Amino acid sequence: MSTLKIGTYENRTAFRPGAEIAGKVLWILDESAKAVEVRLFWYTEGKGTQDVELVDSVRFDDPPRREQREFRFTAPEGPYSFSGKLISLLWALELVVLPSEETERLEIVVSPSGHEVFLHKGEEIEITDESAGQPL
Amino acid sequence: MRARDNPFRTERVHQVRYRLLDGTWGEVMRRLRELDYRAAIVGPDGSGKTTLLEDLAPRLAKLGFTTRSLFLNDRKRTLGPTERGEFFARLGANDVILFDGADLMGRLAWARFKRRTRGAAGLIVTSHRSGLLPTLIECRTTPELLDDIVVQILGDGAGLGELPHRLFEKHQGNLRDALRELYDMYSATAPATDAR
Amino acid sequence: MGVGAKIFMTIFALVFVGAGIAVLVVMLGDLGQTADTYEWKEAPCRILSATVGEKTRTDNPYRLEVLYEYDAAGRRHTCDVYMRGYRGTDDYSEALRAAHHYAPGTEATCYVDPSDPTRGVLAHETAWKGFMLLFPLPFIAVGGGILYALWRPRKKRPDGSRAPEPISAKAKKGGVTRWLLVFFGVFFVVGVVATYFAFIRPWQRIQDAKGWAETPCRVKDAWVGEHAGEDSTTYSIEVLFEYTYHGEDYKSSWYSFGSGSSSGYSGKKAVADQLLQERQTVCFVNPDDPYEAVLNREFTSEMWLGLIPVVFALVGGIGGFFTLRSIVRRRVLALPRPGVEAKPVAPPAGMPQAPSATGPVLLEPKTSPVMKLVIIAIVAAVWNGIVLAVLLIEFVWFILIFAAIGVVLIGAVIYQLLACFNPRPRLTVSTNAAPLGSGVELRWDVSGRTERIEKLAITLEAREEATYQRGTNTYTDRRTFAQLTLAELSDPREMLTGDATFTVPPDTMHSFAARNNKIVWCLRVKGSIRFWPDVSDEFPFTVLPKDTRQ
């Protein structure tokens, strides 16, 4: 199993739109690879089918078995990281070895406040199993 | 509750693999071999046909086959000429075709499709009705199965009491709809506090 | 689009494709028989005789019977073939015109088979016949295109694998199709052309015939023609009458300007019997072309059937308009290229557009009442058109089911028609795409009788929309997460016109649209009216990310 690490400078995981997302990746590969890519993308989770959008990437062809490299992206103006009842949108950085597709992922937040936008503030009810009368 | 935290979000539900109610995987693969890898997975909506088809893929890969996937659904009821052309152009003698929703294909189109795939190593389809190919498994669901799935998804060993059984009855065994209702119930519960 | 609508459109498209292919096959067979005469050699010939043979009460009862001679391969040959595959015509004028053209004693050009000089023809099939092959192609193209547009393949899913793949590998590119425009365009053209030939042209001829000369004529024969369909028969009035115009004798077989046949035998039989009884009657002769004469130059009720193709033109026109509009509005996004370390990126897919205009913008409702009415009316017209056509060909057992649905559709049309008379709100905003936290000026104007509205509310709303596909089913869920009341009015005077300023909530999510998941913002106007369809309009509104320059 290869060793893959991805990290941002100052261990930042929150970025405002337009900010620089920079850091380093490290890989120690079990076997040689065709390429190693660092990807910036967003994806959804929730009740709907997942959507994924690759926003930016940097590719290192014919990588040495052991290497450390820098990456720099610019956080786009959107979409913001958010969570609702049906949909959450998450941003992440992924280090991917090709063609084996070994992966290491780092979740980040992109939003003006630096925090995930929460859609349904203040709507909370308790659901009980009617037969037991206990909250779930 | 945030969508990403909802234990019944689609990505989490899709991680639950097919559970055989009768027999073992070894028996299933043996039967598949007896049927010359041309068989149908039959069952009603929400009974796990697609999941079972997906779970066959790595097992077939272990036997040295390459799997090729196709699907039809209520929004896509035919294979377009481009998709069909590309598919058959790349179809090889070592390929097993995994075809989800084959019963949506017209009779004539299905007969033609079967004929054209004779050269492939296998063809396994999902269908709501029997008759397309010999039946490999008839997917069925039970309240206990839903209960087990819920326990697995929640991950804390505890279940939801009688709720899965009532949902099972309400949705007439359609586990997908039952799990989607559980999603709705959980999404209405107290959210995680706003990170700020 | 719902499953029911999709099934309906699929059946509709299959009918188009099937009919087109059937016609094409017949035409190709027909053309194949006659096309080889184009390779025959020209030869001068002399017409020996030319008359019009009559065999009334048969299909194509009138036939040019011609005899001509020519020299070929050192010998003189006599031939009586007018055209390969010629079976006669149901239009006496056409045959008479040809007979006069090939008057006995005239010189003409004929075409001789080089491999067998005894075989000749006087004329080729018209080139129109080749062009006629194009006629069924649009039907096949439209039907096939509709089917493809409805059921086009989605991207393939990756093979199952236990090892978790990178989530970023699932990123898909969006797709845009523009050929829907072509198919709607073909639909429109076919509808217009068919309407022209089926209705407009006969109507024009009726107008022209008002100036035709009233001339005594004698009915030689009159009968009811039968046209056998697959499961039923339709009928038409067939007639042959003779007249003299400016000293020349003519015959014509035109009863009226309407073409085609319909159900209903007895009425037509009565007309034919009356003509046979009277024998002497009047006809109307075209003074510019005396070969053309008609007994009945009035508009007949069956000619209304010629308007059925209008529905296709409407569907094509409206569908084409909305397709063109969506193409114009769509943005093209580029994904970043690999190998470039850092650069400013284009906004990712799913992101809303910046304001399309500066200054006040009049918002358009998502679907206007009139558009809803048009759409429902088209569906009802098509559906009831089919019922009507079925009625005419007497598929009695079919009528009941389709008519029931037709009644429901008519009910929906009436409901929507009533809604068209509702007071109509118009919203004008200072910008149609506002960043989070920004101020927007809103003005409303409601035309019509606002006193009928009990309460009018204007709200800014936002909702999540999540679509899920698994197995053979698709589900879409919606959940509103923001609702800001901008105006709540019960005074009709205040409803007529007013303005407000609102601030787009700053700490929430902007507009977003991916393939399966969306954040949708809108301005909603709701007005309750007692015993009448409510005023209910949704105006799409775009919320942009915060302006980071501020």
C-alpha cells in the first residue's frame, strides 16, 4: 500500500472564494505509476444522486517513487460549501495515483465566512418511534 | 440534521451490499456457472437487484472475466445508437455483460440484443419479471432484512425498534422507499449546530 | 417530464417513425420500377391516337390511352405505353390535358430501351416522384429524434469495484444538445406544409372559384368511392361530368375542392344519388384554365380536417422557440486543463450567471398562464384530434378510453383558460441576479380586477431540489429553506402597484444547478380568489455569491 499525504499550509481547511489553496503532497509508491494528480473538486451528498465536479487539477507525469511536491489553486467564487436537509455540498482536495487510483482526500470548506453554510437554521423537531415513545 | 450527516443519505445506503437470504455466494456462483453465465436477477422494486448485480462484478473479475455495464431506467428506456455502437464495438469474448433494467427493452430489441451478445462470455440482467433469461436469483425482502440494514447503517448496534417493520409494511417490501422515508425522518431531527 | 407524458410522446413518435418508414418503403418500391427508363435513349415519335379511357367506380378510373410510332434499330415500332407504372388517375382533367397535349398527328419525343427497342415510353415519371421520397424522411427524423431526445443514453457507470475510487473520478462533463431545434423545426415545417396543402390551398381555390364561370353540365356518373383502411373504410363523393366551354368539350371529375375521404357513407350516397337523378346541373369553370371545373365550390365541413396539421406546426413552433431560448441562455464552461499549476479558474459548472442587464429588469414568470394554456391546449388538441380521427374511421372501441382522457384534458384547458383571465402580476427588479446580502428594488404591477383577490403575497423563496435515480426509478424531492415575505396585501389599491426594497439574505446559499442537485431561488406571487383559480406565479430569480470585492 502506497503512502499518500496531502496537506495545506498552516493546516488551513477553510478558504474564502478567491483565496489561494496551497500546500504540499507527499507520496511513497509501492510500484511505479503513470502519473500522480492533485485535484480540487466539489461533490454532493444527501438524498439525491451524487454530483461531482472537477474544478482544477495538477498532474505530475512519470513521478518518482518517492516525492514531495507543492500545489496551488485558487478557490473559485462558488459554489459554497453548504448543508441542507436534502443536499450537502463539500469541497475536497484529492491526491490520486494513476492508474491504480489509490487516493488520499482532504476535506476543505469554501465559503465567505470560512464555515459551511447551513440552510435550515432553527428547524428542529424530535422524531419518535410512535410505538416506543422514545426519540430516535 | 445536515444532509451529509444523515445516516440514510444515498452514498451511505449504497455502501450496504446485497445480503443473500438463502444460500451462499459460492452456491450463487456455482448456479451461475451452470447457467453458462446467462441469467436474470428477478424481483420487485427496491428488492436489491441493482445491488446484487453490482456485487457480482468483483466476483466475476476474480474468475478472470471482464464486466461491461449497461442500464435502462424510466428516463432512459432504450440504448441509443451511439451507445449501442460503442458497446458492441468493444465487446469481447471474455466480457460478461451486466445489464440493469433489461425488462424495459422492447421485445424485438431484446431479441436482437441477446443475439448480438451471444459471442460474449455472459449476460446477467435485472428484471421485474421472469422470462428474459433463466432466473439466477429471485430477490425478496423481509422486515428482518430491513432491520439488519438499518442496524448496519446506523452502526451503533442499536436498531429502531418496530419502526423498520412498520415501514416495510407501508412500502410493501420496497426497501429503497423505506430507506428514503427514514432519510426524511432523520432530516427533520435536531441539526448539528452551525459551525460558527 | 412525467412518466405518462413520456409514454404519450413515445407513442406519438413511434407513430411518426412507423408511418414514415411504411411510406418510404412503398415509394422506394414504386420508384425502383420506373427509374430505369431514365437511361433509355430519346427518339422522335409520332402520335397516332390519344384518348381518355373511362372506367368509373374503380380506383384511378381515368387513363390516357395513347398510341405512337418511332424508328429504332432500323425498324419501325408501335407502342402504347405512356409511362412505366402508369395506372391512370382519379382526376379526369389531368388525363384530358395529357390527351390534348399528345394530339394525334403531333410529333413528340419518346424513350426507347436500348436493349429491347420494342419497349418505349412517352414520358418519364416526374422528377417530383424522386423528391417525394423526401416527404416521409422528416417524419422518420422527427419521430426518431423525439425518441432519442426522450430516452437518450446517460453516461456509463463504472464497473463495480471493491476498492473505493476517488470521488473526483466521478466528475462528469455537462452536455448540450442543439439538434432538438432541428427536429422541432422539421415538425414545424411539415405542419405548415401539410396545413397549406390540406387546408389553405383548398380554401384559396374556393376563393378563386368565386370568379369561375357558371356553366351548364351533364353528370355522366356519380358514386361513392370506398377507400379501405386497415380496420375500416372511408368514403368520398366521386363524379364525372361533361361541359362545353367556348365551343370546346371537356370533362371533369372534381366534385369539390376538399381532398381526402372520411367516414359517413349515407350522406355521400344521398348526394351521389341526387346527382344521378338530376343529371343536368351547373358547374363552375376556371376561365383561365377550362380543364378545371368543379360542381361544388363551397366550403364543406370535412375541409376542417385539413387544420389537423396546424397542431404539429404549433408543437414545432413552440418547442422550437423554447429550445432556441434555452440554447441562447445557456453558458459554455471550460474545465481547467491538467498540467497547469495555478491559474484563475472559470466559474465551475452549476454556478449562476452574472446579471444579464443593468438597470430595472422585468421578470418573466416561470410559466405564464397563457403558456400553460397553450401547452395544455396543444396536448388536448392533439389528443382530441386523435379521438376525432378515430371517430371518423369508426374505431368505436377505442373512442371511449381516449375520449375520457380527452374530457379531462378539456377540463384542464377550461381551468387554465379561466386562470388566463386572472389579474396578472408583473414584477420589475433592479437586477435579475443579485449577490447575497445585496439590496434589490422590487416593483409590482397587477393588471386586471385586483378587487377579486382576497390576499396577495409576494415572497422571496429558496429551495433545495434533489433528484435520485436507482434501478428503473427516478425521484425528485424539494425542500424550501428560505422564505422572505416582501409584501402581504389585502387592499386592492395597494395590490395594483407598489414597491419594496429587500435584502437578499447574506448568510445563505446562492443559486446552484448541477445535474441532480439544485438550489433554486424565485419570487413567488400568490393571490387567493374565491371560487376561481388562484393567482399563482413563480418568477425565477438568481442569487449570486457574495461580491468578494466588497
